Amino acid sequence: MKTDCLYQNDEACIRSAEFTDALRAVGVRDNDVVFIHADLGVFGRIGPGIDKLTLCRSLLDAIERCIPDGTLAMPTFTYSFCRGKLFDREKSPAEQMGLLSEFFRTEKGVVRSTHPIVSVAARGPKAEKLIDVDLDAYGAKSVFARLHALDAIVVFFGAPFDRATFIHHIEAMHAVPYRSAKIFTGTIRSGGSERKVSCTYHVLPLDGSVQTELSRLETKLRRDGDLREASVGAGRISGVRVRNLFSTGTRMLEENIDAFIQRIPLKKRVPTRE
């Protein structure tokens, strides 16, 4: 039994090399800054003898083989800060980000940014530069602005395109009227010390009148050849350069300020709670 059979799909064995090949196919280069949104459940059944930790280790190795001189980053968001929970930079687990992000967060040599809601974990030569951010979630000194400046590539590792949190940076830079910068106050623990902070996070109306809808942006990027895709087993890996994502998204918002959303009729609205 080969432990490199990470997944099985229609009895075919999917090995780590297929993930490396797919990353190359979508445009990942040796020295890239790569920001990954991952969903490990879409590629097939986990292979025989493979547990979740082995799977994460093998996939992380496959990713980092593609960027021997590059920097890897993943979201480690903690929405519980919005509900008053302390954010521990070293210990707070990533929430709703998937298995791979949390595995990566605990790896040796990984550093984490300090925004208590939208933190990012990173490893590599540009990791410190990437996480040198302020407390405005999607503003001009956010991790998303750093991704833009570093010419990063966003990779959807099995995850759908609507996980593209970078678009909220585009919205913030364009000052879209349907999002507001809300201030959340709480405690950050880092390096054993605690401090009170106030941070901003850009929110939609709580009445359910607006929902994010990125299919038009996704279609445009794919049609222009900027969103490149490769199949792996039952899933798909796709990638887009941040600069292309930013420029296309900006043009779309200039043409239609509602390009990233859909307006929900009153009868169909589902109010949300913080």
C-alpha cells in the first residue's frame, strides 16, 4: 500500500505530484507569494491508510515544492473576536477556514498577522513583510494590500471562487456604499502580553438586503484568461494573479457599483446577527 495515494476517485489514485502539476498549470512560480483558500473534501475519498494529518502534511509539501523560493500564506480568520472573545495570536485556532489552514498555522516557522478578525499565517522569505499590517481589515495597509504589492497569486485549492476575500479589499479601496467599516474593540494576546485594540471590519447591512455575488467577476476573469484552472480528481484548483484580480474588479465596480453583490427583495431577505 502506497501512502502517497492521497485520494481515490473512481478507483483512480491521486498522488501528491498531481497537485504540484496542477499548481504549475494555474501559474504558480518558484518565487511566488501564494495565498491559498482550501477545501480538501472535494478531490475524492481519502486514500487507504491516510489520516487527516498525513493528508495535510503531504498536500502542504506538494504546495511548497512549487515555491522553493516563495512564500506561502493562508487565512486564519477568527470571527469570534466580533463576539468579544480574546484573540491569541499564537493559540487562537482558525475558524471556518478548513483543515489545511489550521494545520499550516501550527507549523514551525509560520508567522501570523495581528488583525484579530482577518489574520493570515505565512511562511517564507516575504512572510514578515506580508504580515506587517495595521488594524483596518481591508484597507491600504492590510494584508490584502500587501498581497497586491507583492504580486501574489490567489489559489483556490478545491475551494470555490466565492471564497475570494481579496475582493473586500477592492470594495474598500473603491468605497462601495453597501459596506461600512465597523469598529470592534477587544483584547489581543501576543508574545505573552495583552493589549486592548480597536479594529475595523467591513460589514454588509444586517437586514439581509445585500448578498455577495461573485459569478460575474469569476466569469470575466475566466473569459479573459486570468483565472486559470486544472482538474485534480473530482475537484479543481484555480489561480489568479492579485494584480489582475484587482484591476478587473476595479473596472467592474467603476462600470457597475453592484458588480460584486445582488440586492435581495424585501420578501426574500434573511436578517443576520453579528
